[in-house]
Amino acid sequence: MVQGPLIAERVDVAIVGAGLAGLSAAKALTEAGRSVVVLEAQDRVGGRTLNHTFSDGTVIEIGGQWVGPTQDRLYALAAELGIEHYPTWDQGENLLHRDGKLIRYSGETFGLPAYVLAELGVAQWRIDRLAASVPLEAPWSAAKAERLDSETAASWIRRNVRSSLGRSFLRVIVEAVFSAEPEDISMLHFLFYLHSGGSLDLLTRTAGGAQESRFVGGSQQVSIRLAERLGDAIRLGSPVREISQRSERLSIGGEWGAVEADRVVVAIAPAVIPRISFDPPLSGRRAHLYAKMPPGYVIKCSARYERPFWRDQGLSGQAGSATHPLAVTFDNSPRDGSCGVLVGFLEGSHGRRASALNAEQRRDLVLDGFATYFGEQARRPLEYIDQDWAEEEWIRGGYGAHLGPGVWTQYGHLLREPEGRVHWAGAETSPVWNGYMDGAIRSGERVAEEIIQSP
Amino acid sequence: MVQGPLIAERVDVAIVGAGLAGLSAAKALTEAGRSVVVLEAQDRVGGRTLNHTFSDGTVIEIGGQWVGPTQDRLYALAAELGIEHYPTWDQGENLLHRDGKLIRYSGETFGLPAYVLAELGVAQWRIDRLAASVPLEAPWSAAKAERLDSETAASWIRRNVRSSLGRSFLRVIVEAVFSAEPEDISMLHFLFYLHSGGSLDLLTRTAGGAQESRFVGGSQQVSIRLAERLGDAIRLGSPVREISQRSERLSIGGEWGAVEADRVVVAIAPAVIPRISFDPPLSGRRAHLYAKMPPGYVIKCSARYERPFWRDQGLSGQAGSATHPLAVTFDNSPRDGSCGVLVGFLEGSHGRRASALNAEQRRDLVLDGFATYFGEQARRPLEYIDQDWAEEEWIRGGYGAHLGPGVWTQYGHLLREPEGRVHWAGAETSPVWNGYMDGAIRSGERVAEEIIQSP
């Protein structure tokens, strides 16, 4: 194993990963009187949240950003840390881009013809009813779990939605929520995930939904302030290479040294858990679980303009397209409107294809999307930035991991099950708001409680 | 990074993994005058081939074992190394176990009613015709590649086979070939894989197919003798933790030290590639490729008896069941019939479920399978051994990795594409006999040629 100093530091709990899950676990354990260290591979905290400051001082997020109703743990934590929030810009008409045309709409019509809306309404009713029947703590025990887990969201949509317009609309929705294709996702996972966040409606709405509000100073502030409170318990640049459970105390090591602990919390993305060598090795089934939780593919793209010029045309900045790779956009301007910011997402296969482009080609592609929706002016931003989360070697994708057919029913029960004295946190382990910042916090609080209650 | 000695050993090519792929690459490169080291994490060579010697000296394989027609590179290498082969026992009648009954059959009837055979005949004709149209070097360029890659083998079977008996028969076949469920496998991958080995018929046959012959002394002999030739170029117990391409020469390191090389060949299972830290990190797309190549789940189970008693009843030892977890068995007795050996497989979900049992329960389950097919005598073997490949921390599953929907078309071109001066081998990279020992050897020879031809 990697050698540390002769006398390793000793703590009650070592936490791997300083994202919201790991930091929330550290906070709860510290408050319960336990000593902790948080070992973070990167030189920053925040995991899949990451602020970026434009040259004029405007702060945006190039990772997770929004907060909305029922995300109570995220609201509570932000409030405790003195971080305010404000409504996402949601005034004006939205755009649907299809067949090369732009259709303006407001309200719930999505610019779709009545027969498609009717069909989608029925499909959504079926989806929400099915979703509500999936037990959040144990999706594998749902009625018809095996059957739902044996098909993909794609095949369910094909069977239940007849119009090509309805199908392609639902495809955009799935891609926007999962940054993966409907073909990749088990129907049982799709249903669990919707139920976990409430409903399809809640997940996709701005006002009244998961995109309702933004944090002053950027969402990464939550992690940054948490880390400030935790002080020198946070160890940046400390990738964990090995976790040994061979002795009475666990040994957690890397090229930075080693610590000893009674318990370990692993609070990193499932895709990077296999990078740690466990001794004894993880069980075969757990290894397969992580091998079957690929992350989504998303490149988040932001452009800053002198003004939010689209608002002059009565547009909200929200656009959706079934044909342009930049399939979803939002107005991400600062609260005071001192400049205009558009944010757009290259998700799933669009992201993968765009990752093969060079930086200039990718920028051109994204600005072409903004210009298609909001006019030629959008081609000339003052600043541009994009973030390909798959390129982050300690994270490897966004928004979160998704489960294909057969995974929930055959491996799902392992997600939160400790392996020896190693416990598991992270947004993907949360029954509530799975995959979201709120779910990450809940998972950290849950794992802390699990350890506090351990004999 | 992990520190090695001050002056690291220098070679032309460092090879990661001493399975058939890595060893074949080492052989070809050595013969071309290149200096190599082969860095193997385990304390043995052979990868997914592994011999076991029973107490009476009978050698069996608890990993890959068979060789058959068109596996020319495996035959040639074995011949060169002086390893003989002999026909798999294939006399007597086979058994189909269904609805609690045993049906004896011989020839191609599989014990199935004529209407099912007719239906399966049509399905097989369609499958083989489709498979033949998938270009082995570039499955993503097949006609209708996107469409074939958007569905699973399960949904294709459901659409093309109507009888429940026909469906469940094909399910057993798919599980036996892939050690994964039809739901897990992209139809494009299914077709590519069949074409890669010739046809469904060739893959599943004993005489005249991929299970035709066995090696004297066990298949691991091929790797063992190759390693003997390569001498001290083989380094056991040397897990590679980091590959750095930052300098003119590549640095390959671990707790055992470090070597420097002009080129690196990575010849390990896709599931464990993410355990290596690459500097610079692997591209996001390649990281996703491996995150989307989960291994199959297989537990190979062998029981030794005083005599091959089933032969007295005119049985071949080959049984198939759509209901018992031990779905496929063979007579694996030594050539001279000095004792009787039955081998059976717990594949896919059967394997996963069995992995949760304790050793005794699992043995009972397996012996119950043998006894169901061959009589109560089978419950009392002289010796029993099973091997759960998912538990092997440097391999993590068998027989090989499979590709779900969307992976071939979106990532497939990366499989053999070098990343900088890092080249990729392994059975999963081979156009011919992908996933088999023969494919592994071909991949090693191909990667050696790739390096020899590099500027």
C-alpha cells in the first residue's frame, strides 16, 4: 500500500470527497462530537457545483445551480450559512424550435398542437401514477418492479406515445433531466427518479419547480462556507488511493499520506469509486453495481452579453429544440440585470459529439444555438465558457449516474448498504431528490446518522 | 505520483496485464527486437484463464477453456508452445430441462417441438443474415447501425419470436454466450459478437463449434508457457497505478516501483482500466466508454466424481434449463476418463443471486442442478470448486464485457484508437473472436504491429 507518515493521524470518521454529500456528513458528525477529516482529490470543494466569475464580477455556475420547492434540506443549509436565493428569470415567452421554425408560447402549451398535448397529458398522467407507486427507499420492491426494470424509458415512450412530435418532445425532456438518452435508462429508474423529485412536472418547471431559484454568489458558496466552518478538517489535493479494513482501525491512504479512522464515508461519484483500491476488495456485486452506473454526459455552456437583449423581444430566454444540439437554454443573467447571460446544455449524445470538437468549433456550435433562438446578436458575446464534466477526472460526468435495465432490481439494495465499516453517501444514494444538490445533502446527513447509530 | 527507484528501468514497451493479450503482444514485440516488460497485478499469469488441479492430479479450468474451428491464432500459438488439444466429450444424448421435466435429444432438435424449432430457425436465419452485415472492424458503420444500437437483444427477440418456449430458449442461449441478460445487450453488439465468432451456431456448438476442443494440461498452459519464454520480462504482483505521458518517455508506476517506456499497451479488462490514474487524464469519452462496458457475471462450478456415471445412462453431460439457475452444463472429465467431472455455469442474474449465498448454500444449489439433470449420485462429488469472477479484484467479471444500447455507435471507434502513446489490447478490442481467448491473442498481435508501424 501507499506509505504514509510513521504515525498516521487518527480520527473517528474519514470522509472521501468534499462535495455537498461529504461536507454535510462532516458537518453532522462534527456537531455530534465526532472528529473527522474530509479528503478531497481536487484543489477545491463543491464536487459537481462550481462557480465561475466573469471579468465584470458576475458569478455564474458551470455545474449544478438551481433550487426549488421541497428541496428543504438545501434551503435550510443555505439559510444556516447565510446564503440568499432569488427567483430564476421567468418572464416573457418561451420558445419551441422545431422543423426549423420558432414557436413562441407561454404557460403549459409548450408550443405543441392540441392533439400532442392531449397525448402527452395522458402519458404524463400514466407516468406520474406509475412513479408514485415506486417506493423511494426500495424501488426494487415496486409492484411489477421486474417488468419495469426490464425495459427502457425509450421503449415505454414508443409504446405509449404515438405522435412523432410527442415522442421527440419527451425525448428532449428525458435528456434534459438525465443528460442521457431514453434508451440508456431503465423505466424503473426513470419512475423512481421522478418520484424522488416529486413528479415530472416538478422536475422540469422553472417557477414552482426544480429550476425555481438561484443562490446569491453561486451554488458553490454552500460548499465553500461549509468548508470554512470545518476548517483544517478539509484536506484538498488528497486523492484517496486505498482503504484498508484489515486492522481494527481503517487505514485510508494516498501519496499525500494516510489517516486512520473507525469508519469511512465514501461520498464521491459512483463512476470514480472503482479508482480506490479496497482491501479486502469490494464484493463482486458492488463492483458490478458501479460498473452499471454510468454518468450522464453534459457540457454546460454560458455566454455573457452586455444586456439580456432577448427580454426586449418579450422572450424568457428559455428555449427547447428537438433538432439543435443545444437543446435547452435559460436566462442566467445576474439578479440585477447588469449584464445578460444565456446558459445552454449539450446533453447525452449531443455532448459526446461536441466533446470531439475543438474549443472554437464547440463555441461556434453553442452560439449558433443561442442565435437560432434569440437572434444574430447572440453570436457575439463578451465572454464565453463551457464545462465538459466528463473531462473532470475525479467526477467523470453529470448531472448524475443513471441506471440501465436490471440494475435497480438486481443491485439496488447495495447502494446504501455499508460494506464493513465503509459507508456510502452521494446524491445517487438519496431516496429524496436523487441526483440533486438537495439529495446530496440528505445523503450526507443520513450517513452521519447511520454512523452515530452504529454500535 | 507513486515514487519508484531513482533510476527507473527503461524499455521500449511496457505492457499492462499478463493475460493472453498482453503476453501475445510481448511475444510479438520481443520477436521484432523490442524490449518489453509485462506488469501484472496478480501473482499469476493468464488473466481470465485459470487452471485448478484436483487432489488426484486432474487439471480443469475454472476460467476460459475451449477452442474451436476458425480460432486459428489460438490453435497456432498452442501448437508453437507444444500444447496438444483433444475433443470435448460429445457422445450420448443431451438434456433439455423444462416445466420440471427432462427431455433427451440428440442432433439439432434441442428437445423442442417442431413449431418452436421452425420459429427459431427463421429467427436464427434473420439473426445470422443481420450479423453478417455488421462490419467487424467498424460495427458503427453497419446499415441501420443507429437503429440496431437503439434496441436490446431482448426487445428484438420479443418482436421476432412469438412462442414463450422459443423466447426462453433464446434467452438461455444469450445468457450462455454473454453471461448477461438479453436486456443488457445492444442488438448491434449481439450481432457484432455473433459475426465476430462466425455465427450463432458456431458459438454455441460443441463439435464443430467454439466448445469443440480442450487443451491438455488446461488452457492456462498457453499463458504459462508464453510467460516462461518471456522470462524476467514478466513482473508479477506489480499493479500499475499510474501512467504518465507528461515527458518524452512514458512513466508507468506503482508501489513496486516504476518503469519508463516509449509506448504502453494496456491489456486488461475494460472494467479495471479506470483503476489506473492517467496523466493527463483519459478523455471524457474514453472514460465513458469503459463506464459503459460492464462485465458479465459468471460463476463457473465444477464437481469431480469417481466416474463419469452419466455416460452409463447414455448422456453426454450437456444439459440446458430455462428454469434451474445452473442453466448450462458440460462433461469436463479428463481425456482418459480416469474420473468424472461436471462443469456448470451460473450466469447473469443467476450468478449474482448465487454470489449472495454462502459457500455451502452455493455448492448445494449447483449440486442440485447436476442432480436434477444426471441423478442423485451427482449430489455427492469427491471434490467441488467454484469461481466467481466478479470477486477477482483485477478482473471483475466474465466472460467478457458487453455493450448496451448506444455504446457501439457513440463510443465504439475509441476501442482500438491509441490515446497518445497508450495502445489498447484485450479480447474486447478484437474484431475477430471478440471476447474469446483467440480474440485476446489477435488483439496482442494487432497492438504489437500497431506499435512496430508507429513512427
